[in-house]
Amino acid sequence: GDEAVTIGIVQLDTSTIFANQEAEAQKAAYEALGWETVVTNSAGSPATAISAMQNFVQRGVDAIVVQTYTSEQITSGLAAAKKAGIPVFNTAGGEAGVDMAGAIDINLAEPINSLVVDEVKSGERFELLTLVFESGTPCRIRNDDLLTRLKDYPNVTITRQDVIVPGAQQQAQQATSGWLQANPETSGTKHIIWPCFADPAVGAVSAEKQLDRGPYSMYTWDLTGPAIEAIRDGSMNGVAWLDADKSGQAIADMIEEYFEDPEGWEPRTEEGPHEVVTPDNLDAFLEKHPEVTAK
Amino acid sequence: MTDQFALRVTDVSKSYGRTRALDNLNMGVRPGEIRALLGANGAGKSTLIKCVAGIISPDVGILEVNGVPQTKFSVRNAVAAGIRVAHQELMVVGSMTVAENLTLGARLSATTSSPRQRDRLYRELFDEWGIPFTPSAVMRDLAPPIQATISLSKALVGDSRVLLLDEPTGALGPVEVEGLFRIIRRKAREGTAVVYVSHRLAEVARLCSDVTILRSGRDVYSGEISDVTEDELAEIITRDHAETAFTGGSVRGDAVRTAPTLATHPPAPSRSNSDRVVLDLSHLVLHSGVKDASLSVREGEVVGLAGLVGSGRSELLEAIAGVRPIVSGEMTLNGVQYRPRDPYAAVARGIIMVPEERAAQAIFATRDILFNMSTSRFRSLGRGPGGFFSAPRAYADRARELARDLGLKAGALTDDIGSLSGGNQQKVILGRAMIDGLTVLLLDEPTRGVDVGARADFQRQIRELASRGVAIIYVASELSELSACDRIVVITEGRTITEAPTGVDFNEEKLTALCFPRSELQAIAANSPFETE
Amino acid sequence: MSSQNVIDRPVATVADRDARDSAGRRAVRLIGRYGTPGVFVLLLIVFGILEGGMFFSVSNFVNVLVQSVIPIVIALGLTIILLVGEFDLSIGYNASLAGVLTASLYSGPLIQKVLVLLLVIAVGALIGFLNGIIVTKLGVNALVATLGVGSLVVGANYLVTRGSPLTLKSDGTELTNVFLSGIGPVPWVIIIAAAVAVVMWLVLNRTTLGLEIKAVGGNRVASELSGIRAHRVIIMSFMIGGAFAAIGGILLTANVGSGQVVGGDGYLLSSFAACFLGSAVLRDGEFHTVGTVVGVLTITIGFNGLAIYGVGASAQFFFQGALLIAAVGMSTAARRIIMGRRIGH
Amino acid sequence: MSSQNVIDRPVATVADRDARDSAGRRAVRLIGRYGTPGVFVLLLIVFGILEGGMFFSVSNFVNVLVQSVIPIVIALGLTIILLVGEFDLSIGYNASLAGVLTASLYSGPLIQKVLVLLLVIAVGALIGFLNGIIVTKLGVNALVATLGVGSLVVGANYLVTRGSPLTLKSDGTELTNVFLSGIGPVPWVIIIAAAVAVVMWLVLNRTTLGLEIKAVGGNRVASELSGIRAHRVIIMSFMIGGAFAAIGGILLTANVGSGQVVGGDGYLLSSFAACFLGSAVLRDGEFHTVGTVVGVLTITIGFNGLAIYGVGASAQFFFQGALLIAAVGMSTAARRIIMGRRIGH
Ligand SMILES: Nc1ncnc2c1ncn2[C@@H]1O[C@H](COP(=O)(O)OP(=O)(O)OP(=O)(O)O)[C@@H](O)[C@H]1O
Ligand SMILES: Nc1ncnc2c1ncn2[C@@H]1O[C@H](COP(=O)(O)OP(=O)(O)OP(=O)(O)O)[C@@H](O)[C@H]1O
Ligand SMILES: [Mg+2]
Ligand SMILES: [Mg+2]
């Protein structure tokens, strides 16, 4: 675009829920500011993300927002942007730094993992199943955070099962039912399931239902329609909800602020606006955010 | 005979791109008539049959069945009009049982829908044929000849007004042929009009009442078979062959004029004067087909291998060519033990085979003549260590020589192999087999589906090769072809039993008789179904 | 491929049928015929020993069957496409789309729900139809064609969902119940899957279409010369395959109670593997109903056992790879020995 | 398939070679011959109009080339495998593994770095070797064999990475520089890719191996009866294909600056599509070097244009699908018209 400001969004993929919601929210925010938006789906591949960034550079966008990818994953993309003097912002890719002008952290590892810690504090024996999609940055960040937090809780036995995309859901289902078979109900032992994003969570729930076990404590991310139902019927105990609209607004504001004075700009990272929804606060939450169910 | 034509073709033309497969063709067949449809390779026989069968539609022309013009061309309409066709291609699905294959054919011989009745019809047919009917057998488990009969039976079963047979005997042996002729004659008596395509003129003379000869899509002769001799037929078929002699045109195709040498040679009636045994087999046994084969070939000798189809001739050749592992027995090449691990090992020792199924086993359909001729010498002519780099020029030069020697009829070496007639394709394959240091040449049915003209040429080439000292084993189901061999070895049910006289003493009937296992001879005498292993 | 069949035809299996056949060769042939079933039993034994009751329990047995249901349905659809000699890369996306469509539309009075399901299946068949048309009429290689169509399907999926999963309407419970309730310990889905398998078996073995499918797959030219309309048969096969994928997608939504955007994508490779494992069952390398079912069960049991044992991701991949190569390799190698011919394979 | 070719192909080309042919047919044939290039030019024009300077700029030209480098290298490897008549589902995983291996090992003195690169390429070739052995010696269908091996490769990948990407060591800059620096505006990678393409062209058109590959791909049995060791040729092809995939993986790491666990997987389908687009270039449905390169460029330009133009996610999927079907469909269909409807199509 010539005088109209254009923002290029490199979307993680079209199947990760928060990626979609957040991208949508960004678009809305930019449009509100009268800006243009160009979105490219990187299909989860850093190389594609880099291509997308290079293409944006060609188009001469005024700023690029990259979802999830960390700066070492997209080196040459960042280089291209730098050469063209285009600032790169980032959501869910961890800290902003030398080559990232700014970042919104929407991985929300802390708020959920602290809930897990709260439960295992009791000191009873716990069987914890983690369903991890390691190659997905958010999952990795969340999982690493969990492990550091649970280091000093010997009463928790962690079983890790990896899932990959696509197929995370049925893999999670198989992994969970296997885990449930291997860890039958025994007095004094509690079960916790920790899926690192929506798909495995859905799979885990249906495995519980299938074997008619639980529902056990389940902590996860992405507050989707299905998740709300799961919280209501008690099969999920804590789900992080990213206030996509607010975080979209936040990145928009950050970029706007940057444009006011590019030279004096200091890279900074903000935590994405969010809430943790539990069975207790579910109704209150839905009161407060009718848009969630509206979507 | 009525004057009413059962099948009438008027001014039918069909072109494929530039190729005029059919050119204002006219032909009429009356009920009860068995009309031979002859012509060189590429003359248009199969094209005509495909038109009548409704598989392809002519560009122009009228096609009447019992005086009714066929407007809409489709397989179903043709069948409805009482037309039954056995195509040149084997019409079987190997992975399915015989019964399933026949059910597939049902819509083509749609005489009845009830499976039981169909089964009965087929049983009667195969009884008449003298072949065991095994509905439950999986097609690919059966011998090639048996498969062929099943493919044919789809057209033969039930009633029909017009019966078209495209080279039906190509894969059959004497027994199957006799049975087939019986059936054809019976159908003719019942008033079916039969069109019979074949390159075997002897057969034609025995079976057919009338004849139509095609040349490049035109009907150049029509009349009663009794009015012409075999030689005359051959002469008409081959006269001024559509294709022009290969002129040694450069690879790029611009024609350079050089007189064909070998093709004009007279057949050399040589008896090999050397007694040096090149290849010797003793009591060879294979996993299948060959049970006890012994024979030896001398330098410059052409040994004919006579046997019924399915007697294991191909297996024997394949074992020599390194295609099949040997269970027991000995092979020696020039006195030293010879046990090829694979065809590569055989070719390395100058032993190479021209296989039976040209299309499936020999032709590189998407490539040009040059490529098809050179595959056996890519490395030997290649440049650099171990012939690492290809040598297009060397290949081309050699191919041009061979094309000239073989009297290959083609425009340029860069023409597509598919543009050649069957006979000339076979010459290309022969050219491929003429590698440097060729010691033993194995020919399996080299003239199958090749027209009479091309055959004569081809036989001359074989002779010429022999006179250069190459040892040759020659397999042909059409036994008359073996007359020119120096010796004939008879193989029956995988066993080499005896030798048969050649040259002047050659006698086809005697030879045929020798080929049969005793049990089968009796069976035939009794003309009742006989056992095959 | 077929050019090789042309070669093998005469001799290979003549020897195969030969009554006076050596014991050794007969043994080899057994291996050839029972490659996958062998592996299957092996798995049962190994996991039985390692995990005992955990593995050999009614609940786990049912559990394995239930987990096999969706892959079985989808793989059966692929089987028919492979049988006709084609391939379909779009079935996974097809299933995903069906899943989200079901989730977004399934509600209201029973009649409407039934119509919705029929509609979804029709959409699946339509996608198959598109594949078939492009493959037959345009003559595009099946892999490319279905890759392209698959991409269109994903696009449609994204239009419907905007990338977020869709919850099944609250009145969609009887759909989810096919997994949760049933006759005694046997959930409805197992019965449904069994029915689907029977239907497929009948189609392939008791109808003319089935015969024509095998014919076209076995020898396209011969079948066309026999008056079979290969184009129609191929298109039909793609449509059936698409419809089955859609049914799989519906069951997927029934299973998790929501329409997952990429829920079905993962089934492509696994059903593909299952079909080929199945081709190493009983018949000599042909695709067939029973084989595909056994193939799916083998894979599921394997993963279930591994999951109970709690091994990591890499082990699972190794398992799948080894399983494929071992089972299929065993039978092909065995067939090869019997063939007694050194070339063409 | 081949059995049909045996029947149709020859004559097809007879018709194609036709000189004295109607103008209409000649037009159709042009489309047939130049289907992909046609689409290619079409894209240039459309995007040129829509985006003008943005699209038609030296920098964007270079940009497109750079983006094509990795797919070109991988697709060229696949080309040789397709030419020999086989298929390889493992190249994507192969590239991914090469990527992570490079990231984890590439460091230290130059000599060591070179050795590392050679090692990585060797591993790629080894994977190809494994594929080749299973396909030839065990006689397993290439799709299954390579799916199985691919599965093993992914397993190995997980063993190396535990699933998380590996960052290139700090002293690995000259690797990343092949993308960032070069001669004038031309980054080194473009030169590398050009070199790779030339090598492949030479192998296929100037060596005996190239001829043997075409022979084996053209008619396996006939080539073996001509004394060509088909097994060796096939194994060689798989090894070359694997090595090229590995090179692609190395470049991937160079591009991304880190080893991505699934980084290369996506290249399987795209290079596959490129090869088929390429087969519709100039020669009649035959795979060749130039064609593959054009195919990759067509795809890249398509996506580049879309990205610059900025269409929505779903639209991107639609375009990708349409692009594939259109380009390949156009040329195959055109070729079909020339030959006239025939059996076996
Ligand atoms: N499908 C096709 N496409 C293009 N040309 C064809 C096709 N089929 C046959 N032709 C050409 O048409 C001509 C007649 O072919 P046809 O098969 O009818 O000859 P034929 O008399 O059956 O030869 P043969 O005795 O070898 O079977 C040949 O020049 C052949 O190349
Ligand atoms: N009637 C039969 N039933 C089943 N198998 C048979 C029959 N006759 C022969 N065979 C088998 O077929 C194979 C021989 O077929 P093949 O065609 O190679 O022999 P051939 O003598 O070369 O005949 P052809 O002229 O067809 O080449 C052998 O394995 C033999 O056991
Ligand atoms: Mg013919
Ligand atoms: Mg034979």
C-alpha cells in the first residue's frame, strides 16, 4: 500500500485455534485503525514463514507480525525485513529482542501450570499425563514451564506422550486410553491429564468417556466451544482463555506506538490479556464475555 | 448362401492423426461365410474389427448388420446386433477367477443372464473344444494357452450373427487350434458370418471360404480362397509394402541414400561347418515348466525347439538367459561351466534372448527406434571408465549399420518405435540383440504376429547371423517355420525327448505328432477332454 | 506394475498351484499368505506377556475395537479406490470437512438430522466425484488430481470453520451416544463399523460393480474391450471412497462431540498403511475387505499396546515403519521366491 | 498403467509428430506441449497487472528464485525416482532429518564442517539405499516401502531432537550466509541450485546411468533382458533422490537458521506436484530436469503472487488446488484430444 498503512501477518497455520482467533482479532484491530492487512498461512513451516516475510518485504508492508515462530527459526526472514527497515513484531514467540521490535506473549504457560502446582501441593500421589506437541513452540514453552515447576514434587509421576499434527486428536485418544489402562483406579492415587492444546485435550476427554473413567483433573489451553462443554460437565478443570480481541488490540496499539517514534523505540514484551476458566467461575465468565459463546 | 450380407462395410475410413488406418474400405460378409481378413502389419485389420465392435467409431462410412445401418457406435449396440468379437489383445484379468472373467464377458455374449445357464453353455463349448473347464481357477494360475482359450470363449459362447476373430491362434498350440476350427466351422454352418484375421496363411487356406486383403487401409483383393494359392496371397499382401526401406538416414532424420545390403541377400542355405559345441545343457531341471532338458548347440548352428505351447520352451530359454534359477542339471558355455546369476551375467557372456511377448517384454513404447536398438550396448559403447558417459554418436552409428544390415523399413532412427509395423519392431529388437561378442542367440516366438513379408526377411537375418558363427536356438509354435533350422529338438511337458528331421525331410504332421505326450495323442484320437498337468 | 503382471502371469503361480510341490515351497507360500496375520498374533503374544491383564481385558478389547472403527471405515473406502487402480490423497481432508459440517448442521427434529447426515455423506461422494472426473476425463494422474482437490476441500473446511472447532449442538447427544452406549459392553459404533464392512464386502464380492472394479484395476484395457465403462467404474469408486471418508468424519464428530478442523487429516497415511498391510493377508498382494480390517486392527493393537507400555513418540514411529516393512515385505518376498523368475520385480 | 502405455503411447506420439496436421489440432497440441509454461506465463501476466512493480521487480525476481531453491533441489531428486518408475514418500522426512542433523553437528573448523555436510548427505543417500533395497530385494511396493522407511526416519528424527527444533551453532553463520550473501543481488543458494540442476541434467542426459534409468522406467523387463541391472539402477536412483533430499534439508537449515523437526515434511507433496507439472512441459508426460524446474517456479510464482496480493487463507487453498489441476489437466487433456478417445484412458 502507498499511503495506507499495511500490516503483514504470518499466521502459524490454519488449524491452531488461538492462531486463528488471534489473527482475526489483529485484523479487526488494524481495520479499526484504517490499516490494511495481508495474511499468509505458513502451514507450520518456518521456511514458508520466511518466504511469507520475504514476500511481504517485496510488497513493502509497513510492519510484519509473526505468530509463534521464535527469532532463531526465521533468521533470514528477519534479515530481509531488517534490510528493508520493516519492523517485525511477534505473538506467542517468546521474548522480544534485538531483531524483534515487540512481542505479545500469549502462551499463557504460568496461569495454567500454577493451577497444576496448586493441586499437587497436597502431597498425595499423582499420576500426571502430559500430551505434548513438542515441535509447536507454544506447547514446548508450556511443557518446559510445567517441568520446572514440578521439579520439586516427587509425589508426581509424569508420563509424557508425544502427539503430532495432523492426527494429534486420535493420537491423544490412543495415548490417554493406554495410560488409563496402565494406571487403574487405586485409592490414594490421583490422576491429572495435561494436554498442551485443544486437539489432544478433546482426544483425552473422549478416551476418558470411552473407558468410563474419571473425569480426572484436566488442565489445558484454548477455550473453545467444546472446552466450555467439557468444563461444564467437569471433564476439564482449568482452561486458559486468551482474550484474542484484547491481545489483537494490544499488538495494534504497540505497532501504532512504534510508528509514532521508530527511532526511540525500545523492544518490549507484554503478556497477552487472558483469563483462566474453571468450573467455579465458568458462569460468571460467560456473563462477562458473551462473545465467547457467540463465536 | 443368401445374397443378404450379415455384415457390410461401405466406404469406411478411420485416421489416427496422420495415420490413415482405414481408407474407403469396402467389405461384405454373408451368413455361413468364413472370410479371411489378411494384410501386412499395420494394414488396418484390427482397426476395422474395433470399428465393427463399436470400440472406436469410423470417421466416415456405413456399417450394416443384416441390412440395418449401425448409427450409434458402442460395444453394447454391437452386441445387441449379434456381433461377437475376440480382440488381438488377451481379454482376461489375471487376478480374477475364470468364472469372474466369463461373467465380465457376459455382457458381450449376452445370450443369457442366468449364471447357471451361462455355466452350462460354457461347459458345452469347452467340451466341444476338448479343453477342461475350470471356473474356480484363478486366471493367472493357468498356462498362457489356456488363458487364450478362455479369452476367446467369451466371443464363441452362445449364438451370434457375426463373429470377428483377430489373430485368435497367436498364442494357441495345435490341439487348441483344431478345437477352435471345429467350433468356427460349426458356427458357420449355423449361419454365423465369420471374419478371421491371421498371419498364418496355411491356417487360412484350411479354414476360410473367402478372403479380403487390406493394404494400408484399402481393400486390395476380395474373392474366394479357392481362387488363390498361398504364394499368391503372400505376394498380394507384401506387394509394394506401404513403408519405404530404411535409407540409413542420419539420426536427425534427413535421408542419406545407401543401398540396403543384407535385406537383398538370398537365403543362405548354410549347414554349419564347425563342430565346436558352444552351449551344452544336460538334464536341466527348473522350478516350473522344465523337468529334464538336454541339448547342445554348435557354432553357427540354428537349433529349432519344437513343442506344444506350454511345453516349457520359454522357461528353457529363460533359464539359459539367466532369468530363471536352475534346480539341477549342468550348463556349459564353450566347455566351461555356465550358471548365470541374472540376465546381466548372460549378456556379459554374449548370450541374449529375444523374448516372446514383444509389447510387454521387449518394446520401450515411449522411446524412439535408436533407444530401442541401443539398450543392450549403453555401457559397452559408453565412454569413460566402465562406460560411465553415454555415447549418443556411437549408439547412432551402430544403430544405423544394423538398420541397414537388417533392411529395417523406417523413416529415421528418431521415429517412435510405435510407428513401425510388428515385423520391423521385431527387427529393431533383433538389432538390439546383435551385441558385440554375441555367442548364443535365443529366439522365443520371434515371428509371432509378424506378417509374411517381414517373416521372410527375418529368417534371412537369422541365417546370416548363423553364418557369422552365432549359435541360435529358435522357438516357434508355428512348426512349419522350423523347417529352415539345422536341427530340431522336440520338447514335451518340459522334457527334451528326441530330434526331428529338417530341410527336405521336414514333415510338419510327423513333427506335430512327436510334440504330443502319448496320453494326449490317445486323448485326441478319442477326441474327448484330456488332462493337462 | 501391470507390465510385470503380464510377465508373471503364465508361470509364476502355475508352480504355485502345482500339487507335487515341495514342502519347503509350501511353507514359504504360507508365510506369503499370512504375513500380516502372523505379525498380528505376534503382537498379541508380546503385549500379552508384557502387560498381561491390562492388555487382555474385555474393556481394553472393546477399547481397541472402538478406536479401530473410524480408521476401518475410512480405510475401506480407500480400499475400493486402490482396487480400481487409483489413489486418493484427499480422503483425510474429506473426513475433516464431513466432521465439521456434521457439527455445524446436526440438530433439530430427527428427520432433519437424518437429512443432514445424508447431505454430509453426499458431499463426501461429491468430492469423490470431482476426483473421478478430473482423473478420468482430464486424465490427470490420480495423486496430483486428489492432491489438488484435497487442497480445495481444506479451503472449504476453512470457510466453514474459520479455523476454530465447532461444538455439536446440545441436542446432538444421540450422535455421541453411538460411541458411549450400545448393546451390553458393545457400543453401537462397533455394530455400525461391522455393518459398513459387510456392505463393502457385498459390494466387492456380490455385485457387478465390484467385479468391474476388480477388472478395471486388474487389466484396464481388457475390461474396456469387454465393454466395461472404465470411466464410470473409476468415478463410482472415487465416490464410494469419498462417501466412506465422510461417514468416517461423521463418526469422528460423534466420537469427540465436536467438529475438529483437521480432525480427519491424520487418517490418510494410517488407512493407506492399513490397506497395504491388508494386501498381505490371505490373498497374494491384493486389496480386500477382510485384509483391510485386519490391517487396521493390527496397527491399532500395536499402538494401544505401546501406549499402555508408555513408550515415547520415536518408538511408535519405529514400530509403524518396522510393521509395514516386515509384514508386507515378508509376503512379497515369499511370493517372489515361489515365482522362480529373477526379472520384472 | 504400463500395459496401457504399451498400447497407446507409441501411436500417440506418431500422431504428435504429425507435420501435415490441421491448424486446430496444432493449436491443441501447443496447449498440450506448453500447458505448464502457458499457466506460468499466464500467472506472470495476471500478477503483473494486479501488482505491477511490486511483482515485476529484480528483487522480487531474486526473491522468487530464492524461495524456489529448496523445492527445486528436492523435486529434482524425486524426478529421478519417478523416472525409474518408482515413488518415494520419505524424501520429506529425509530432508527434515538432514536439517536437524546439520543443525546439531555443523560447527568447529571448516574441514569438520565440510565433513559434517558430507556425512549428512551420506545419511540421505543411505535412507535412499534402504528404500531401494526394500523395493528391489524384498519387492515391496515403493509407496509402502518408502512410507515405512519414512516412518523410521521420523523416529530417528525424534531420537535426535526429542521433538524440539535445534538452533544452529553460533559459528554456523557461513551456512546461513548462502541465503543472505552472494554475488551482487544473486545469493549463493541460487548458484548452488543452478549447479545442482546442471548436475542432474548431466546425469540424466549424458551418462549411461541416465539412459539405464530411463530404460528401467520405460520397461523393466525389457531393460533387464538387455543386460541392464535394474535392481542396481533403481537403488542408485533412490540413493541419488535421498542425497538430493538431504541437500535440500541442509539448505533448509541454512535458510531457517535452525533444524526443524518437521521442517522438510511439507516438501513431499509440493515437489511431487512440481514434478508432474514438469512432466507436462514440452515432452509428452515424461519427467525431466527442465520440466521439474519450471514446475517448481510455476508453483512458487503462484504462491508469491498470491501472498503479495494478500488473499485470505481459504482462498490460498483454493488457488493452490486450482493451479495444480489446471496446469496438469490442461496439458494431459489436450494431449488426449490429439490422440482421440482411446482404450486405456
Ligand atoms: N490407437 C491408435 N492410435 C493411433 N494409431 C493407431 C492406433 N491403433 C492403430 N493405429 C495405426 O493404425 C494402423 C492400423 O493398425 P492396425 O492395428 O489396424 O493394424 P493391423 O492390421 O491390426 O496390424 P497387425 O497385423 O500388426 O495387428 C497402423 O498404422 C497403426 O499404427
Ligand atoms: N495345461 C496347462 N495348465 C497349467 N499350466 C500349464 C499348462 N501347460 C503348460 N503349463 C505351464 O505353463 C508354463 C509354460 O508356458 P510357456 O508359454 O512359457 O511355455 P512355452 O512352451 O514357452 O509355450 P509358449 O509358446 O506359450 O511360450 C509352464 O510353467 C507349464 O508348467
Ligand atoms: Mg492387429
Ligand atoms: Mg513361451
